[in-house]
Amino acid sequence: MTCPNNMTVDTDLGSPTVALDYSSSIIKSDNSGELTISPDLNITFPVDIGIGATHFTFTATDSSGNYKTCTFTITVQDTEQPILTCPSNNTVLTDIGVALVDYSGSITVNDNSGEVITLSPDPYVEFPAYNRIGIHNFTFTATDSSGNFVNCTFTITVES
């Protein structure tokens, strides 16, 4: 019996897992012609594997009680950037020289991992903000636990 080599694969698009079926990749043969594979390949596969390393061990036993074990590891990695949405550029009018703007609830982030994403700077610390007349750029960065990141920028123009 021969197992596949250890390998690293990416998650399925938009998912924290990858669907795999290695049942046909495990090579099994015996001169007796009768082999029992444990655990059963048809029950083990197909399988959804989450981010991280998953170890598989299979044992083939022939009718004489001879056996061989093989092991392989599938490491699933997340290479997808989070999805970060910033509000559209906007113009705010004021007649007192400053405008109070609050876009904290308009900045959203999601990630295929399903985990909480680090958003920097924290929009609830940045906003609400008093902005003087002029152009104000705001840039935010979302980073997931795998180190994937994405930026978004929007501009608020304050005019009198």
C-alpha cells in the first residue's frame, strides 16, 4: 500500500475548507488479491478539511494477517484576501468650517476563514470625526489570521 505524498492545498474559493477525495490515490495491491483497508476509503473520502494540517493513516491487511500502514498529511492554507468594503467618496457641506462625519458602520469586512478579522485602524476609534474644510483620505486595512490583507481608501471632501 502506498499513500500520496504530503501536500499543501488552498481552501476552496470563499470557504474555510477544501473538498478532497484521495480514495483513488492510495495504491493498494497484494498477491492474495484480498485486502481490507482501514479505515474504509469510501467512508473517509470525500472529506472537507479545514485550515491547518490533517493527518491520515491507513492500514491494509491481507487474508494472511500481513499488514502495511501508510500515512500522509494534507495542509490546508488560506490564501484569500479578506473582503473589505469602504463607503464611496463623499462630499459634505458645512457652514461652520467643520463637519462631523461618522462612517464607522459603513466599513465592513468578511473573510472565508469565518474568523474575526483585524481591521486597522479601528473605524470606531476613527469616527465620529470633526473634519475641517478640505479633502480627507481614510485608509483601512483588514488582515486575517493567515496574514492575508487588503486595503480600501475613501475620500471625504468638506466644502462650505
